[in-house]
Amino acid sequence: MPMSGPVNAEGARAGEGEGPLTDSCPATACVDRAGAVRLWSAEAEALLGYSAKDVCGTRAVELLTSRGDREAALAGRDRSEVGRDSDGGVLADADRGVDGVPVGRSWDGVLGLRHRDGHEVKVALRVRPLTDRDGPAGWVVSAGDARRSEREDIGRAMTRALFEQYPAPIALVDDALRYRVLNKAAERALTRPGDQLNGRHVGADTSLGDSGTVDKVLRQVRESGEPVLGLPVRGSPSPDADGDRMWSLSTFRLTDPADRPLGMCQTYLDITDGYRAERRLALLTRAGAGIGATLDVARTAQELADVLVPDLGDVAWVALSEAVLEGDEPPKMLGPGEWNLRRTGAAPPGDDWPTGLPATGAVPPTLPDHPLLRRIGQGETVLLPDRDSLTAAAEGHLELAHLFVPEHGHSVIAAPLFARGLVLGTVVVWRTRRPGPFRQEDADLLTEIASRAALGVDNARRYTREHRAAVALQQRLLPAATTDTPAAETVGFYVPAGGGAEIGGDWYDVIALPSFRVALVAGDVTGHGLPATATMGRLRTAVDTLADLELEPDELLTHLDDLVHQLQAEAPHHGDTVGAGCLYAAYDPVTCQCTLASAGHPPPVVIRPDGTVESVEVSPGPLLGVGGMPFETTTFDLEPGSIVAVYTKGLVYRDDHDADAGLRRLTDGLARFAGPGRDLDGMGHELLRSLGDAPARDDMALLLARTRAIAPENTATWEFPADESVVAAARKAAAGQLTAWGLDAVSFTTELVVSELVTNAVRYAGGPIGLRLIRENTLVCEVNDPSNTQPRLRRARWSDEGGRGLFLIAQLTTRWGSRYTRSGKTIWTEQSLTADPGMFDLPPP
């Protein structure tokens, strides 16, 4: 090996006899045929400390330190040598070489040379013959670093062994990205001998990776010189492989000692098994995270199918029992004729689904008793890896093949969705495009995924059952969705929470009040689940009862607040938190005014007949159960034909939790959908659809009411002083108005009611006394007085001279009642105008 740089004696000694030798600056000497040194380089002088004057003319063998090396050199001479001096030096002849090296031959080896100061210098010698026109003339000897030479020899041996024996593919590529040298493993991977690949561009074959990726990596390494290590690349499968192969590609640039690029070396490590194991683990992780999060049976089935395609197979479907879809348990044993499973989830979607194969929603015909079905029914996963096994399984039932075998399907796995000892359904996965068949590890993987998915399906089924029961209870506690009264037509909507959220306690109500008035109610109970539903039922009943007392809205909410406090006192025994928001609005079609009060509830929205949409400004009180603040009423006018929308907070508090933004969305939607002549039902459905398809996280209740007015000509009002003489005048005024209305048939009963009510007012209340008749589908008679004393119905004794008036009124009218006003009270009665009026006539005396 050549040596590098001049080295002085001290430097050589400090390096234990070895100077810094390089290929670019070898220590060189020329030796003649007789073995004498004739030329001596400055590098040689630096290496051994001898000058040319000291060495030239002496025999080269004198520089060897080891006696064994000298003897080995001399042992190479035979008896024909011409002479030997007293020191054992060698004299070469014309036919033999120097120090045992034959003439015309080269020799390489490691020898120890003697430094001038006495220590040994190990060098790697290279001896090369020199010739002139007369023949051999001597040798040129160069010395290099012995350790480097040894390392290079070891490196060459390792490289040769690695290239010839290493089982992974290795390829040497030139600067033009063409194969130059390949080992046997690379030839096997490329399925052709090296002599056919030499000079071929690496992108011409994809067995060792995507051509674009490999080409890009080679160019990058060629330009930058930085190696690319462990890059995963996908190669095309070999004939006996199951699917594509994965390689770990490493690319290095090769350079000469002057750092000039010679080409690139690529090594490929087969990581297919590890890649598949990682992919199976990733699939299990994805299945655990992506299946069963919605608590929706159909969605869970679709999530399972989406996870399996394309990572495990090309076509997959999930079939569930009809009972599971309804939230019920499937039969404990699936026998013949009971395998009617509905395909609930399928992948791939759309046009990629195989033509002719039943998709989502399909219910196959009654299936015969089959060994495969019995195995699945017992919780076993079935693997049919090839067409022969498929043909054997379908024998005798080929007419059903088109229902279960997709086009080009050649390998299938079917696993049961088995949970708590019940088969909820099945999951089936086919391979149609990829050539490799399913193996047992694929079947084990599907079994694991199906067992996890089965728990998700069962949880969704149980949630469906409980949710439907809660929704049914909630809906049974709500009033009729539509009402039609002289005051307003109304439509109510209730949307339960979805996406796994428990049902809440939202409600709406329409309460018919006396004198054709109507109350619009919306409420929202704190919390979710059946406790909230039960509380909602109690509060709605309480509102109905308090409304029947005809209390003012603020007073009604005050009594309701007392009830919630009572429920809170009971709550510790049940572990529940009780609270609610409520809006109570009373509309009078005679005055066309609406009076409302709010207990921490969103304000109503009004759409005027001219299309103007506004949110009513209210002074909301605290939530029911909080206490400490009074409730305030708000009164505003409503033109006939106005639409009032009362709702719960779930309609405006969406995912952004911005109440103002939600209220703007609501008002914009009402302005868009509330056109002239639009029916309230269609308007409400369009409004709810505009909120989006995502399931709400909270219940939503919406009540739309289109107001009406009672025509002035259907109302008559009088006022009388507190004098018994006015009773006859009141009867006469009422009779005259009934005649004008064409209601003579009820005149006798009405005169009797007016007479009794006015007489009681004169005797016990004082004046002034007001009388009002209102005609619609019923006849309402109202008498106002300044007293706050409520009348009381009682049964008079036979000797009593009075006390029978209210009893007679109760018998002759449909219903009667009394309500407080700001200046006293009002006693009212209702008479039906559709029934036979003679049924209320008294018998003749």
C-alpha cells in the first residue's frame, strides 16, 4: 500500500513505528537485479530515517528487521544463486529475483523494516518488476501503512462475502441509473439473471420498489452525496408471494479515493412480515377507535365495513338481525329459516360496489340449513381461502351464489358478531382484486375485530332500546302536535338528542284558556335521562293545573318555582338535581295582546304579517328553583296572522355554544321559510332541516303558533251599576244581542246565567259590573265585578232561600269558572253552539 506524507523519526516513534501513509504519497525505492537499492524517495527517508546516501548501493534485504523475514526472503532462492556475502545478503542473478521474488513477478506482503534509530516499522510492501530493452532490470518497491492494508484486505474480503453470500438484494448502479452489478438475491428478486439486467435502467422493473420512488432516491443521493437509509418502498409481488412486498431501501454513493463519484449502491431488506404485522396492529387500533363511538346500530355496522376495506379485503358487508336493529335481542339460537339478516353496512360505497350483489338494506331469502351457517351460529369464524373451497361450500346451493359471491371473488372470511352468547349478525370480507388469498392470520384478525365490533353493536342496540323507551315516554307526555282554536293554530315539534346523548326534559304545550284565550308554553328541565323526563311530566302537569286557575304569567311561574323547590327537597333521596327554564305566554284574541313571563328561558320570536322578524324583548327571571328574584311580565300586540315561535335552548345552542349566533340562525330561518300562506308544519320541518344533519347533543322543542282575532262584531260589552234593578236590563241586553246574532235557541239559558251572575255581583261585590258576550264556536258569557272573593259552588239545603244559582249555572252550561283581574274578578261560562240547545232548557212548571 502507498504511504502518505513525510514522517520524521520522532513522528514515527510517537505513532509506534507507523507514519501517516497515504496512497497519494508512497515511500518508494528502486532495486536493481542484484538486489541493491539504486533510488530512494524523500518519503522513504521520512519513513525510515535513512537518506539516499545511506541506503543507495546497499542490498534491500538489509532493511528487514526480523531474522525470520530475512530467512523467509532467502528461502525463496535455490542453489543456483550466484553468491552470498558474510552478512547473508543476497546477490541476484539474471534468472532469479531479489530476496526470493522471481524475476518478472509481482509480490505483496507485510514486512518489518528497521528504522535508523533501531525500532521496527511495519509496512505493506508492493514489489513490481521493471524491464528495459534487454529484459528484466529490477524492481520498484513501494511501502504503505500496514494496518490500512490489512483493513483494506479485510474490507475487500467482507465486501466480497457480503455481496456473494448476503441473502438481501444488493445492486450497484452507475451514474446513469443503470444496473452494473447485482448479487444473487437481487437477481432472484428481479426474477432474471444479472447478465440480462446489466445496463438496464432501474426504473424498468418494479419488483424492488416503485420506479418513481427509486429513481427519485437515486438522483437525490447522486446529487447530494447524503445516504438515504431505511426508506420503506412497495414492490410488486413475486409469484409465490401473498400481496405486495415491502422493502427497506438504503442508498449510498460510491466514490474513488479522490472523492469522484463512481455510482451508487442500493441494499434492500425485506420487511414484508413486519409491515403486515404493523398494518394488522394499526387496523386493530383503528377498529377500536373508529367502531361503536356513535351508539347507533346502523352507523356502527357501516363503521366496521369501512375499517375492513381496503385494508383487509376488497368487498365487505355487515348483516344484522332485524331484532338488533329494533333494539331487541336476537334469537338465542339461529336455526333453519332464521338467518334473515339485513345488510346494514357495506363497503366500498357507490359505483365501486360489485354489480349484481345486494347492497345495504337488502334482506336475503330464507336460507337453508347449511354446515357453514351452523358453524357461524356457534361463534366460529369460517375461512374459504380459494375457489376449490368455495365450490365445495356452495355445492347444492348454487342458486344462492349471486347473493353472496361478488364478481371475481376468490377468497372469503365470514365471522359472527358474537356478544353475550348471542349472534347479533355476521361480517363477510372478500378478496376480488388482490391476488393473494386470505390466510389463517387474516381470519384471526377478523375474529378479533368482529369481537370488538360486536360489543359496539350490542351497546348501540341496548342504547337504542333505552333511547326509544325514553323518547316514547317523552312523546307520550307531550300534547298533540297540532291544535286549531279561535285564538291560534299551532304545530309543535320535538327532536330528541342523538349521537349517544341521553334524552332531556324539553317540552312544549298549548293550553286552551277560557274566553278563547290560549297559553303557549315551552320548558327545559335541567339534566338528561328518565329522571329529567319524569320531572318534565310533573312540571307540565303543574303548568296545566295552574293555567286552569287563570293566573297571570308571573304569578304562575312563582307557583311553579315553589313546586321546583319542593322537588329539590325531594331530590337528595333520588340523587337528582332539579331545575328548569320555562316560558309562559297568554294570548287574547279579543284584544290581540300577548302577555308573557320567562324563567331563564330564551325569548320568543315573532314573524309579523308583513314579513318582519323580531325577537321579543323580555325581562327574564331566574331559572325555576333558583329563587331570589321576582318574575316580570311583558305585554305586546300581535296582529292577526302573526307567527309566534317559542322554543327550547337546544334549538339555538349548537356546537359553537353561541346563543346570539344561534338566535340569528333561527330568525334568519324563520324569515326564509315563513312566507304568506305557508303551512306551519312544512315551515317547521324546513327550519329544523336547515340546522344540519348532525345529531343534536341536546333535545329541541319548537312550537309555532299563527294568531287569529275574534271579529269585533262577535263581541258585545255592557257596564251596569251595583243596583238590583239592572238585572232586568242586563237580561234584556243579552237577549237582544243573541237575537241579533241569530242565537235565540240559547237565549233562555243565557238570560238565566246573566240574571244569576249579575244578581250575585250586585249583592256581594258592588259596582261597577261588566257584562261581555263573545260568540265563536261557543258562546262565552263574562261578568266582572270589583270583588276578589271567589264564588263557591255548594249544594243548598231544601230550606235555604238561596245558594242554588251557581249550581244551576253548572248544570246548564258546558263549563264555568272564575279568574282574578287587576281590578277584581271575572266569572265566565261557556255554552256550546253545536249541541242541541233544547238539552239545557228547564222543564215547564
